[in-house]
Amino acid sequence: MRGQVQATPVEAPYPPSRYAWYVIGVLFVATLLSQLDRQLPALLVRPIRAEFGISDTAFSFLQGYAFALFYTFAGLPFGWLIDRTVRRNLIIVGMVLWSLMTVLSGFAQSYEQLVMSRMGVGIGEAVLAPAAYSIIADYVAPERRGRAFSVYYLALAIGSGASLILGALIARIVPDAGLSLPGVGLMSQWRLTFLIAGAPGLLLALLLLTIREPVRRDAAVLLSKAGASWGDFLSHLKRHLATYSRVLTYPGVVAVVGYGTLAWAPTFFDRRFDIPTKTSGLIIGVLVAAGGLTGTLISGWISDRWTAKGVPAARLRVAMLAWLLVLPTVCAWSLVGIPWLSFALLTVVITGFGMAQAAAPTVVQEITPN
């Protein structure tokens, strides 16, 4: 279907389970690539700082605020479009944009150009999560959404880990002096890393064309098509303010802690224990994938079981449980003087991060008109 939103009564049957899982798989790949492009700067602190002569603070702005601010605010207009247009097409546009911006990062000739490229990555990636949540909700029945969202969220763990592993492997394979590319000239290691990470998204955007836009299952979509008022929005927000605030408090704060930790973990091991990033990146990448996978699967399994048993706010309770893992270990992992113990505590932090991240979207999807 093209150019229009399809609405349907809420009683309409859900698509076959096999096709629903195929859709989740395609969105999984898209999210994996987005995480790859998002997390990559964490391994490139030393060469980028050296080339542009910037401070740790400037680099933090580059990989943090330059991305996050535009990612956050671009989500508002994208959310409006997601309610009114073909969600699959929006994801394709976003994927092409963030992939191009990642490739352009490798050609940046100044710090300012690199910042602008990261802003573009943030804008492109802003459409993926809300559109994917909405599509999955229209393909999967409510009683199975916890597991479906958890499987989809595995891409966060795998993508974050893969970005660190990829960067570390490139650092091992590509000579320190870089490589000369036909028509381009000499490219340094960090520039080649951005090129290699961004190129697959331009090709795999075609895979999204195989997804059929699902029918809308929420009767509220009719209001969206007619133009829901700000009064409708504020009324809905007021009714569910307690839940939204808890989503921001529990999974949201854990996400801030988790991303901040991963952003500087390779550099920390380099500076504290003299473990080069091409070594620590491989180790942390494996730990991120393992810990994130474990936390995500645990979150889906516990939340679905608690929901089936009628436990109040079951999915939010899983996010609170994640806090019990994250709070003590996030304070300890960087203070211990033993490398293997620091890696072990970091794995626990990542596991809690995965639990909280997997719980949040299902909570929001259950109370938000789709």
C-alpha cells in the first residue's frame, strides 16, 4: 500500500505468526545497523582527538549531545508522521539518511563537520524505534508482545557489541597508516571504520521493501487521521502521567547510565589498565552482546510471566529490578583495580541495562494509541 494509513476494527485477526516474526527479524537487522552506527565513536576517541586536537569534553559532545539532542527532538515530528503515513517508508528514509551521514563522517575535514554528521545520524535514527514499536504492535497480539519486543531489542545488545568488535577488528587489520582507496586517496583507520559501518545500511534499506504495512488496530487511529487535538493529547497524558513518568525514571535513567558507560568504557581500560582499544573493544563487544542478550531475554520472560499472573505494573517492576543490578555495579566497575573484575562488573551493568531497555517499549505501547 502507498501513501495512506489503513485502519481496521480492533477485532481483525492478527497476521500469521511466521510472517510477524519475519517482520520482527527485518526490523531487528535495521536496529542492529543503527546501533552499529550509533556506538562506533566509543572506539575512536584517541585517533579523532589526535587528528582534530579536541578535548574529552568536546568528544563527549560529539558522541553524546550532538547525536542525542537531534535524536530526541526529531522524534516529535516523526511521531506525528508515524501516526499518519506509511511507517515502513519512513524507516527506509531514516535508514538511508543515517547511513549516508555515517559514511560522510569518514570524510569529515573538521570537528564541526563531524559534529554535523553525527547530528544527521541522530535525525535519521529517530524514526526507527517509534515506527518499529508501532508496526510490531500491529503484527503481534498483546499477550505475546513482551517476548516479541524483547527479541527485537536483542538488536540493541548485538549492535552495540558488534560496533565495538568491528572497530577493534579494523584496528587490527588496517595498517596504522591507513589504506589508499581508488578515487579517494589515503584513508586513516577511523575514517575507514565509519565507511565500513555506514555502507551496509544503504544496501539493506532495500530489505525493508519486503515488509507489508500492517493495518492499524487501535480505534484511536481514526482520530489521528481526522486530526486529534492537543486537548486529546493532554487528556491522554494526564490519565497515564504516572506510568509515563515511571518509564522515564526507571528504564530512562538506566539507559542514560548504560549509554554513558559504554561510550567511555574502551577509553577507560586504555587509560587505567593500558589495554589498547583494539583489545578492550573485542572484550567489551563480546560482554555487551552476552550481557545485553541475557538481560533482554530475562526481561521478556519475567514480564510475560508476571503479566499472565496478574502482577500489577509487571513490566515496570522488571525495570525496577534492573536498578538493583545497575546501581551498585555501575559505581564499582570503574573503581576496582583488577581488570578482570572490572570487566565482570561491567557485564552486570550491561545485563541490567538490557533488562530495563526491553521493558520500556512494551509499557509505552500498552497505554499509547497506535
